[in-house]
Amino acid sequence: MAFGVKTNERPGTRASVHHVRVSAYKAREVLNLIRGKHVNEADAILSLTERGVAPIIRKVLNSAVANAQNNDDQDPETLYVSACYADEGPTMKRWRPRARGRATRIRKRTCHITVIVSRMSDDDLRIRADRETARTARGGTSRRSAASAAEARRRRVAGSRRRRGETHDHDHDHDHEADTDEADADAEVVEEAADVATAEEAVTDETSGAATEEATAEEATAEVEEEAPSAEASGADEAGADEQADEPQEGAED
């Protein structure tokens, strides 16, 4: 926009609405979203904007595009929002009763909304055409027919079903591998338990053998101890017999 140009002298095709029951501040917040955009993009933005004034501005935009097409013989695909603004309108005064007999003023503001569309420059149109060509080459268009949309939806559904099937097969294989690993782990635990039992039996055999050897040694010691007193007793008996044999001889000599 060139400076020094009056509001009512801006080039392009315009449409306006007056005395809209919304403040100019709220209308300007929505107008800032579509300023400088292509008319199709601006229409899409307004259709998704959750503000109360968005439907009104969208109607003004469509009216400006229709004026350019019917009055100025412009192609709607070459138009963009060159200017849009909201001027303050008259403010209606209302009153609200308050405490102690007083009243409070209520201001119901209005605004005048204007949208101006103009033809894009040749360079911008060339850039836009290149973008559309590249988008079409990638397999997508800005406006697909119902048949192509249905076919794309069928492909998406088939792909999602195929992915779910692959995921199910993968989960099944994973569960089978998990069961195999659990069986192997159980077999290893059983083998370890068997090895532990074998080791315990070997220790028990060794312990019993040692106990048997100790018992045999004790029995041998007891037998030796029993034989020792018997030998001593026999020795004493032999000594007594010798003494008795010697005593008669001595008497005989006397």
C-alpha cells in the first residue's frame, strides 16, 4: 500500500458493510489474519476462525470477489486481499441500574468493515502457478474430485488395515518367542536343581563314609583297649604261677 493514498481511493474492487454490532478492535483482530492472502486462502482461514465476526467478514470477502468478477471482469483465481480495515461506527449508549439509585453507562459499539481485492502481479501469479504444478506432480491437487477423495480414503483404510495385520503378526511372533524363552528358562532351572541335588547326594555320601570310618576307628580303638587289660591280666597270672612254683622248692630245701 502506498502512503498518501486515501482510504476511499485505494485501487481494487471493494465491498463493505456498515453498522456491524461489534467493536472495531475485535474486527481488526480477524482482518489481520487475511490481509495479503489469496482469496481462497483467506476464505479458508475465515471458515476456521472461531470468532463471532468471522462469518460477517467472510460474507464481505465473497461479495468483494463477486463484484470483481461481475463488475470488473476479473478472474477470481488471480485475486488477493490487498486491503481490509474496520472503521469505528456510532456507539449506542445504554444504562444499567446500580446501587443507591445510581446508573452505569453501557457502550454498544459498532464498526464499518471494508474488504478490497485486487489482481496479483504477474510474478506472484507465476510463482503460484509453479506451486500448483509442483503440487499436482506430487499427486495432490487443491481441489480433488469426490471420486479421487474416495479412492484416497480407500487406500488409507487399506494401508491402516495392513499395518494392523502386520502389527498383530509381530505381536504373535513376539509372544511365541517369549513362551520359548520362558520354557528354556524353566528347563535351565530344572537342570540346575538336578545338579544341586546330585551335589547334595555326593556330600551326603562323603559325610556318611567319613562317619563310617570314624566308627570303625572307634571300634578298633575299643578292641585295642579291651585287649590291653586282658594282656596285663594274663601277665599277672603268669607271675603269680611262677611265684607259687618257687615257694614249694624253697620249702623242700629247708
